[in-house]
Amino acid sequence: MAGKINFLGHPVHPMVIVYPLTFFTLTVVLDVIYLLHPSALVGTLSYWSIGAGVISGLVAAVFGTADWIGLQSGTRAKRIGLWHGGVNVVTTLLFALSWLLRHGSPASPALVAMMVSFAAFAFSLIAAWLGGELVYRLSVGVDEGAHVDSPSSFSDRPASADKRS
């Protein structure tokens, strides 16, 4: 099944999920750096990284929801997709909570705010694995005719063209 919302022949959801994953990972890295060497700059960067992650996560959720709605009911993909989306909601809510806890003093985050972001990051890894299960095991978002010699998505030929026997 291809994605429900596509751009230049590819589903949009996998294109945009890199942003919240990057910002949330950066947040955790910055929090670890802050714990080792407290710095107002690092604390502030972590605060804004969470904000960018939460906002981009909401954008990714729109496209993921559209793809999930398009999945056939009663399938394993529909069930895994629901778990994937649910865990991502928990992840985003936890990061949003961490962001809120930092709001009063972004330059010097409290330990509890960082612990919440660490927990959220653990959830993000679970969500990422579930997303991988959808794509790599269940072929969600993959063109049904795809193969290693498929023509470019910029061409007007289907992915199944040029398939060798």
C-alpha cells in the first residue's frame, strides 16, 4: 500500500518524521551535555529543540493518521499502526510536558524535566521500531510493484516496470 498523501511519488509521512525524531534526539543529547556541563546556552537549545520536536511531531501525525485511515480494517498493519500512533502520542505528550516544565527557566532545566524527556525518548524508540515493522515487515508505504530495478518515481512508468524475472 502506498501512502495516502504523496509528494513526487513518495508518501509524505516518512519524509517528515525525521524532524521530530531529530529534534527529540537532539534534546536528549543536549540534556546529557547539560547534566555533565551545565550551560545556559545548552539548556536553552534543549528547550527550543523540544518545541521544534513537538510542533514537527504534530505535523507528522497528520500524515501518519491519513496513512493509518487508509489501511485495511482487521489487518495486522492496522493494529500495529494504531500502537505506533498511540506510542507517538505518548512520546509527544511527554516531551510537551518536559517543555512545559522548562518554560519558567529554559536556560536551567530541572532534573525532573530532563527525566521526563529521557522517558519520552524511550517511548520514541518503541514507536520507531513499530514504524519499522510497518514499513519493512508489512510493506506499508511501499509501492506494490517495487523492486531493486524499479524506474525513478520521476518517470511516468510504474514501479513494476523493468522487473527482471
